[in-house]
Amino acid sequence: MTNPQSTTSALAPSDPPVPMAQAVTIGRYVLHRQIARGGMATIHIARLMGDEGFSRIVAAKRLLPEFAEDADFVAMFLDEARIASKVHHRNVVPVLDLVNTGDEVILVQEYVHGVPLHWLLRTARQTRTVIPLEVAVAIAGQVLAGLQAAHDTTDEVGAPLHIVHRDVSPPNVMVAADGTARLLDFGVAKATMAGSTTPSEHADGGLST
């Protein structure tokens, strides 16, 4: 089921990628081509521009203009950043930064060189290829490990947060080039943390595959 509020997976490619007329600079980040679009945000390949020539390729989730002006949607977006930034595990794509300029809001994540799981499933279906059982089990096991890590995450003083993702779906699982499955998009996650305002009505569904 498609959730119109989903911000889509942070690294799930578009069909095809959408070029930008020109790069956009938001804070320390230069946003280049769009690689995905969801109901609330677009996802871009971006570059962190640091001091002394330092730079790094990242993925930037950019809140759409109509939502960047809505305090409720901005609060939900900030919740995602706060929740996801606390989860540290090899099977979860880490959140690196958050930028809120007042006019623009972006969530910055590690760029994963790979493809979303729904691409693999779609390709297998189109080519009538059977995904080996051991591959399917490995992906499922790694997703479960990421979910367990989220559930076991604690705050700065060691109190459990009991993070529940609530939107585990193929578009929200990246499969990296080395075969590692990594969970992303905590946009509708729920956690027992102060300030969390994610509405319960956003709990169900994900982008259709």
C-alpha cells in the first residue's frame, strides 16, 4: 500500500534519475542530481564541502518546499533525524547531519553504493529469475538485525528508546555492492523519546514496488 506521507527511502533511485538545472547549495552541502522522490521529500546525491578542501559524497533528503513551510511536517522530519541518528549498526544506514535554514530542511545520510531491494525483486520478476533461498534468508536476517539494533538503542544516559521502524518494505532496504542489506527511512518510526511527535496515522504502508 502506498503511503502518501512516506519520504521514500533515502537512497532508492528514481526511474530514471532526474537531473537538476544547477547544483543547489544548502549549508555545507551541494545537492546534485535527484535520485528519488517521495510524498514529502526528494533524495539527492550531494557533496559535503568542508574546510581545507575536504569533501565527501552523501545522500541528502530534501523536504519539498510546500512541506518545509509547514511546522507539523518539519517537526515530523526532525523527529526522523533525531530517531535515526541514535541507531548505530552495520545494517542501518546512518544519519550524519541535519540542516534547517528556515527555508530549506535536509537530512543527510551516508551514501550507499547499491540498489534498493525492490529493484532487485522487480528485476528478478521481469527476468523470471529465482532469487536463491540463501540470498533471501541472508537479506531477511540482516534486516532483522537492523531492526533489533534499533529496538535495543538507548539514549545518552542509557535509557531504552524501543524504536519501532513501522515501515519495513523493499524500498526501505538498500542492498550494497558487497551484499550487505541496510535498513533506512525512519520517517514513520516510533520511539519513547522526549519530543517525538510522529503521528500514529503515518504508521502503515510504504511506496509501492
